Amino acid sequence: MKDQPELLILYATQTGNAEDAAERLGREAEHRGCVVKLLSMDEYDASSLPHEDAIIFVVSTTGQGETPDSMRAFWRFLLQRSLNQYWLKGVPYAVFGLGDSSYQKYNFVAKKLDKRLSDLGARAILERGLGDDQHHSGYEAALDPWMLSLWSSLNDINPMFFLKGTDFVSSSDTIIDQPSIQVAYCNVGKLDSPLNSDLKYMEMQIERARLMSPGKFSHGKKKPDCFLDMIKNQRLSKVGSGKDVRHFEFEFVSSAIEYEVGDVLEVLPSQKSAAVNAFIQRCDLDPESFITISPRNRRKQDPVLTDKMTPIKLKTFIELTMDIASASPRRYFFEVMSYYATAPHEKERLQYFASPEGRDDLYQYNQKERRSVLEVLEDFPSVKMPFDWLVQLVPPLKTRSFSISSSPLAHPNQVHLTVNVVSWTTPYKRNRLGLCSSWLAGLDPEQCVRIPVWFHKGSLPAPAPSLPLILVGPGTGCAPFRGFVEERSMENASMPTAPVLFFFGCRNQDNDFLYQDFWLSHSKNHGVLSEEKGGGFYVAFSRDQPQKVYVQHKMLEQSQRIWNMLREGAAVYVAGSSTKMPADVWSTFEEIISKETQLPRESAVRWLRALEKAGKYHVEAWS
């Protein structure tokens, strides 16, 4: 029998946020004297749940209400019909979710997990917490007060969790945990010389670096699927319009990858050499040294990693895995910095930033200004943080995802993208650029830069030629539908195809009517968007008249046509900004169905839900 109960913390993360939150919960619990076991859901045997003393679940919601990859097997286990309402009888639990309220299915995974646990007999000791990316302090705005309530709730069910009481916190002014990873420096001679070919060498370096990195990478693939060469960099929006939208065309330079319309391309951007060199100099690192990186806790050691633990040059590792000049560090970064600050005023400020009281000021300094790791380190020159901590805490260099805007039938051996070059001005008038979009926009097709990419399925499945389509894609949301129209045009030459309605929107006809000639050509002369083919192309220019006009208004004008197509089995595809557009478009469909059927709004909602359940209502939205 255990003298002290154990708190199990299970997390499911796609980008690393839920893991960060779970690790923070674990640290705070241990500082209060609690015994903690922290695991990713894919590391835990779900059949052991009935035997736990108490369980905290920290889960993120990805895309349109989907579970993270690491949670899928765990969730399937919980859904087994053989598990009855008494399976978890009395097991204490709490759920904290991480989501984004700009999406329709906000924190959907946390909500459905909470309900399922309750259905299986588990006992919630605390109302679920819901962290929101849209809050000015991010998910921590909800996590801080929720965590305080958690300690009290745990103490209420069993005071043995905190033998010295919930108010006891071990002094942490001078003591800090070890980093969870360890860096080993190696003598390797000429190991890093190119092998076989430049592409093979680049591929090997990327795989090696990402295998060692503690950062979470989407889809788990370390090695790029292939490399692309840019062959076209064309500006679509008018200069001076306030937007810079580009059309990029790429060719396969390594093995060609088969893809479908609706698929997504992930691009690994390059960081500026000047920034990498400045980071190395600021942290007093040897760029030419060779390193290996492994988990300090051997239980977590990945056997695949162990087999492939080949040393890599330190500078190469930083370039390929550590986002030192774009992403902002998390709060724990400031906490760890405070231990290594030797100047008293710097230590005091860092400790304040790391505290709950300093959360809002940290937000103003860090997130709102989008200060990079390099900028933060330069603001606190007395801090000399060990490289092990930097590897653990610097945000990982993530791939950026873009909807593919071409059809492989129309453009064999090519991939096209439609990209908004992200730029903004911070409250303190600092100009900021999106790392990947600005890098792509700055590439010259004559330079032959090899671009590492990954292909994967998005939220928009490729439609059969016989499926009628209603497409809604304002702004760069038109990207996947350019591929859809290209593909259907190619199919139309050799077989009968179903009609396509496309609703596009932009600010001004003269400034940002993306692919104007393309859409108009396909809406004439029996093209796939022409009325002769049963289709249609409708565009809303929101700023070309005193009253703003959006895609929803154009949809309402075509209410009867939309309903007729829906009755004939059409599928709906929506793509674009995640802010209000997807919810507004859904609401417009409700209004159209209610109007055309003369049924109440509730019936229209049920009709749409059935359409969604049948796999005929798809949304791909991005921030």
C-alpha cells in the first residue's frame, strides 16, 4: 500500500502546448510535495485507469475539433462498448483543454473527453478548465486560477496528496530542476562531409536533427517527403493594396510525390544566417562542435533515436530545429532565465514575468510584441543559460502548412501554392514578418534553392467527378478550389462531370481579385463554372461600395440554386480564415435551408448536421 497517493497527469498534444501545460502542472504539484507521474497518452496503458489515485487530463483540440495524433488510440479504447458506466466508478479526475475560440468546435476534445469519463463513472473533482488561444494571455489565463482550484480539490478528496498542505511550496529561488534533455559533445573528425549527393545529405541532416530535437513536429515525420525547386514567384495582389499575396510554382527535384487536390504541403523554412550567428555568439556556443541530444530520463528513450544517434554540427542543429528569431518563448523560459541571471535587476524582472502577478505584463512585453528568443536574450545580457536548457525551451522550428492550389492532372511534376505574405506592426511600431511566407516571397526562382517539404491530407477530401460541389473560399481560401476547378476541367474533357458553384470574396476588384482571369475563363464557354454546365461563379467585393458585401450575401442571392444542389446530393467545401467566416457561412446555410424548405431554423441545423455526418460538409480554416 502506498503511503502517499500518486497524481497521474496525462496529456495529448499536437504542437507542444498541451505538453507545456502538463509539465507546468507537474512542476507545480511537485513543488507542493505531491508525487507525480507525467505521461503522453500514447505512452500510457488506458486499461490501468480504474486503478489510479487521481488523474489530470490536459488535451488540445486540433483543426476542426479533432483529437491530437497521440490521443487517437487512447480515445478509441475509451469508446469501446464493453466499458460500462461503472468501469471508472469513483476515480477522481479533472480535465483542462487547450483550444481556440475562433474555431467552431472550440475545445471540443476536452468537452467530449470530460463527458466520456463521466459516462464511465469517473468523478470530476473540478469543473473542466478551457484555455483559449484568443485570450490576450493565451491558455495560461485560464490555467492559473484553475490550477489553484485543483490543489484545493485534490486536498479535499485526500489530504495525503500534499503532506505539508497546499500552501507549502518548496523554495525555488536557488534550486532548479535539471533539463529534461542532455547534450553530449563529440569528437568526430570529418563525419559531416556530404555523402552521395547534396539532396541526400540535406535529407540526412534534417532527419538527424529532428530525431534528436525534443520539439513536437506535426505528423511525426522527421525526413522530408521530397525537395522542391521554385520556378515561379508571382505577386497576385496589387502593389500598394496593403496585402502581398503570392502565387508560387514548384517542381520536384527529388522523387515526385503523388498528391491529390485538397492536400496540404508543409514547408520547412530557412532562418537568416545573421540571426543564427548572433544567437550562437550571444550564447557563447561553438558552432563547429558536434553534438548528440537525448532525453535525460532514459525511460523516455526512443529506441529509434538510440539507433540513429549520429552526431550533428551544433550550428546545423540550431538552423534546422530551433526557432530563435521568429517564435516567442513561453513563460517557463523566463522562469529558467531568472536562475541564471547575475544582475539583480534582471533577476527580479524575470521572476516577476514568471509569476502569476506578472502574466499580463509578460504578455505585453513578449507575446504582443512577438519578441523572439534572440531578442529576449539580448534584453537580459547577464543571463548565461546552458545549451541543454536552450534546446529544451527554445520553440521548435515548425513547418508551415499551405493548401495546395494545383491539380496534378493539370500540372504533372509541379505543386502550386497561394500564400499571403504575413506582415504586421506591433503596438510599439516594430515591423514583423511571417518567417516562412516572407522567406518564400524573397526567393528568386533563378537561385535553385532546395525546399524540404512534406505532403499530407488536409480537411478537404478530393471529390469524385460525379459529385456536385458548393465551394466557399474568400481570400486565400480560394487556393484549394483552384486545384478543384483545374482537376474538374481536365476530367470534363473525357467524362461527364457534376456542376460546381464557387463563392469567392475579396476587398476590391482592382486590388486583390486573386486569379481573376482563371475564374472568369472557367465561368464562360461551357467551363466547369459556367451556367451552361449547371455551375456558377459569384464574387463579393467587400470594400467596393459603401455597404460591405461578403460571400454570405452572394450565397443568399443564390439561395434557391444552393438548395436545389444540396437536394441533389452536393457536398459543401469551405476554406479560409478561421475568425468568423466559417461560422457565418454555416449560419447562412441554415438560413437558406430554413427559407427554401419553410421549416424552422432548428430543422435546418439538424439537416446540416446530417450533411456533416455524411461527410459532405468540409471546412479547412487557418488563423
